[in-house]
Amino acid sequence: MEPNRASICVPSLTPEVSEPTGQETIVVVDDDHAIRLSCQKILAKAGFRVETFENGARGLEGVTELRPALVIVDLKMPGLSGIEVIARVREICPQTIVIVITGYATIDTAVEAMKSGAYDFLPKPFSPEALRMIVNRGLERRNLLLLTERSELEREMLKRRFVTFVSHQLQTPLVAVHQYLDVINQLDDTQQTAAKKREWIDRCLRRTEEMQAIIRDWLTLAKLEGGTLSRVKVKVDLERIVRDIFATYEQLAAAEEITLEARFPEGGCFVPGDHNCLNVLFDNLIVNAIKYNKRGGRVTVSAELADGEVAVSVADTGVGIPERCRPMLFREFYRIEREGCKKVSGTGLGLLISKRIVTEMGGTISLESEVDAGSTFRVRLPEWHEDAGEAAGRANGD
Amino acid sequence: MATGARVLMIDDDADFRESVRTVLESNGYEVFEAATGKEGLQKLVEHKPGLIILDIMMECCTEGYGVNQAIKYQDAFEGYRNIPIVMVSSIEQSPDERFPMAGELDMIRPDLYMTKPLDIPRFLEVVRKTIRTS
């Protein structure tokens, strides 16, 4: 299954970035028959697809054809040397991890190999355990690289297409509304069409609300980027904010039999910031916790004071967020949609806005999640101090 | 009027489908709907329509092209290859400006490309002229 069936995904974005499949291909290049055989045996048993080659030239042909996840290469071989093989592999498949095996593991040769782009080295003789460990470490490293590369590419692409996306996001509801109005205009008046028309007007209203939400979020983002929203620092009562938000969504939660619970320490939690910003931040997190919950679930907002900070967690007992989706979660227009999950409406900008607000306030936001069990967003913000607030006010020329 | 002729609409916007469906039904067509490319291909086989109305930009950007490509090139849809496909999109630019990627343009018949919102009289005219009736 392709990752991110979610959101606006960018098609054929990363043709050469392949996903880790679990059954990765490993190429072994060594002139020593016994080494080839033992590598083959050990790694095949660990579930990998293993291809062995007896010299550098053959090995490179194999690498070109197989585009393996990992190459194990002997440094000292007749013909093409291991160092040359490393350099060529880096050219052919930059994402392939190269591990060097060497019979004379002097620091010098190992360093030379690493300089040429090898990931690590394994001195001969080695135990099966040592081989498995180094291979697994190499593959972990590769998966990390792939993930980063993928994220960066996506980010770049999104930046370039941001305007296109915003207009598409706005155009979709606009088209729906226009088409309804156009058809309403052209339909003959009968009893049947009258009922339809009334229903369609309701739908049109909902779609215009959708457009308003997108524009509102978009403006919030623009203001955050311009710094005009986050400059204010007054004493804000977080418990009050959370309870007000709960009151707003009481019905939404009740409709799905979701329990809303707030746990605040006695004496309350106060942070220096802008009331609206903090409201937007927790509104986003709480709405998500309700929308992505299960019927009969629970949303728990708990706050505590720790080391001059306020730590607030918003936990749900909902569908959870698959690990592969997490790197993209705080991006623009990212929406998680999975088969079997109900469709959730939203602008795709909420978490991005939340993250910006937290960052602007000098705090952090993080996520823990388990699929089918729920997600917890943790926000840490500086705690309010009488002096700090005034100082911040003065610094901003208030 | 092409009574009973079947139209399959593949579009991820339920509201858009609803309004266009009403127009088509009030003109005597039988309409089937699909919200995703995958569902569209299933319904294609199930109902064997005389015309497909296919949105280009669905949830997954150019999913419409994927559907078109599947029908044109996958063996499973060999018997459905001649069903005309009207591609619709809300993109104002001409398709060759917007979709310069190789192979994509081949899929669009200029006379069967329409922008959203649809001009209803023109749309009905296109449907009437191209739909296959068995």
C-alpha cells in the first residue's frame, strides 16, 4: 500500500526513493568463496534477498541491476579494489548503504573506506551475530535517510505548489456551490425539486462555511508568519480556555458519546501569550481529539507545572496516527484518511497553525500515538511569571 | 432522449455529483456514482456505462489520469476501452499548460474536456453526442 493515501499527495514525486519493503536486497562482493557462502547463508536466514559476486566488476553490474538496499564489499580483491567499488556504488545508487569487510582491519584502511562513503566496516573473521547486527544497523540508517529525503522533497514540492493547493482547496467547494446554484436555476419547479432545492441550499451553506474556515486558517497562518499574532504576552488562564472550548464542542462530543475531561492543578495554569492564539492552539488539538475519536471514546486534557513550564497533554482514545504519517503531520494540507475510517472534515491547516503558535511562544509540541488506541499531543509552554510578562510587554514596546 | 443510457460519474465531491446527477437523471440518463478511482473502476465493470465522467483532480492529485490509464492499458478493462471518457477539472488553464507530463495529454480528447463548474447546456450536448447506447 502506498504511504499517505492521505491529504493532497504529490504524484510520482520521488521515483528513485523506494520504500523499505522488509525484504531488502543485499549484494555481497568478495573474491573469497567461503565468505560469500557464509554471508549468503546468514543473511538469507534473516529474511533478506542475497546476491553474491566474486569480483568488483561483476558486483557493480549486479548493483546496477538490483539496486540493493545494502552492499557488503571486501576491500582487498584482485581487479577493481573495494575502495573503487564503494565510489562507484555511491554513484549508481546514492542511497545504498555500503559495509566493508576486511581481512586486515587496520584503522587506515577502514578510515579510507569510510571516506569513500562506506557506512561501517566489519573485520574478518566475524560471527553471524556481528554480521546481522551491522547489516541491521546499516538498514536502519538507510530507512532514516529515505524518510528524510522523502520529507524534504515533499516539503519542497509543497512549497512550490502551495498556491495551487490553496486555490484547489477553495475551488472545490466553490465549484460545488456554483453547480448547485446553476442547477437550481435550471430545474423546473415541482414538489420533488422544491425539496431538493431546500436541501441543496443547506449544503451550499455548509460548503461556504468550509471556504470560510480555509480562509480563516490561512489568514491566521499569514498573521503568525508576520508575527502580528504572537507578539502579545498577557497572563492567560489555560484552564479557562480549555473549559470554554469544551463548552463549545459539548454537542459534537455528545453526538459520538465522547467524554470530555479536564485535569488542572489547583491554583490553575497560566502562561504568557495571546488569548486568541492559545484558543486557536487548543481548539485545534481538542477538535482533532474529538473528530478522530471512536464512538464512546474519551478526550482528556491534563496540565501540570514542571520546571517553570506548563505541560499540557491532549489525549484521545481514537484511531491513532500511523508512524509513517507522523513526519508529515504538521505540514500544510496534510490530512490523514485511511480506509475504514470515517471521513473527517477540516482545512488541513490546523496542526501546522498549532505548531507555529507553540514555536512562536517558545514552547514545544510532540506526539505519541498508537494506531487504534489513540493519540496524545503534548504541549510545553513557558509558565507565567509576573516579572517575565511585564518584561516581555516592555520589550515589545507595549 | 436517451432513455436508460448509463453514465458513470467518478468524482470525490459528493455535492458536485449530486447536482450533476440530478441534471442527468432529469434528462433520462441512469447515473452511477463513485467517489474514488478504485470504486470507479469497480462500478465500470459492474454497470458497463455508455459514458464516463471523470474528475482529474481527486483526493490524490491526478487520480483521474490513473483511472484513465488503467482503462486504456490494463488487460482487465479491455472490454471497456471504447467507452468515451469526459474529463472534468476546475483548472482554468488549458490542459496542455497544466499537465505537460508525457502521456497525460494523450488521454484527453479536447472535445471531451470540460471545466468545472459545468456549463449545463453544453455538458448535456456533449453527453448526448458521445454516449454509447447498447
